[in-house]
Amino acid sequence: QVQLVESGGGLVQPGGSLRLSCTASGIIFSTHNLGWYRQAPGKQREAVAGITTSSNTNYTDSVKGRFTISRDNTKNTVYLQMNSLKPEDTAVYYCNRWRAGRYFQWGQGTQVTVSS
């Protein structure tokens, strides 16, 4: 059974930073392209950043230059370093397969709130 556990969210002021983590179990972690997604209240879930099995990365335009995705296959964990946070980054953040035809069961996500 696949399990994705996100953590690291919180309340931060505009301009601040957070580092999200997502640990996966029940999969051969190194064989999957993985990514971060977010869903703000009243909006659809959107893809934020992805990383391939060879560590090539991809970002949505709104986070380029501010967010960095990385992975540690020895820890079955994918990270999202978020800098220069803006109020519009406020959302629940999830990890899953990156832009796949089928997704793993979604985890509970981690709440990120950017507010002064």
C-alpha cells in the first residue's frame, strides 16, 4: 500500500521560507518522477514543481526562481524549498507522481499559510 506523508508547512510572513518534506512508502521510490502540487481554497489543485528519476526539474512559472525541488532516494523523500513566499502561495501542499496518468492515493497534505 502506497503512503505519502507530507510535512513542514506552517504560518510564515511574506518573504519568509519553508522547507516541505514528503516521505513515501510502499513504492520503489527511485523509479518514479515525483512532484509537488497545491490547492488553495476554492481553487483546483495545481502542479507546482516536479523532479524526474534523473533529477531534472520543472516548475510552474509562478514559483520559478523561488522554489527548489529535490529528492533523496536513500530516504524515500522529496523536498520543496520555498523562499520569498507570497500570500498567493497559501495552500495545502501535496506530493505525488509528477503529471502521471494515474496517481497514488493522495496524502493529507501540509498547510502553508503566508500572512503578516
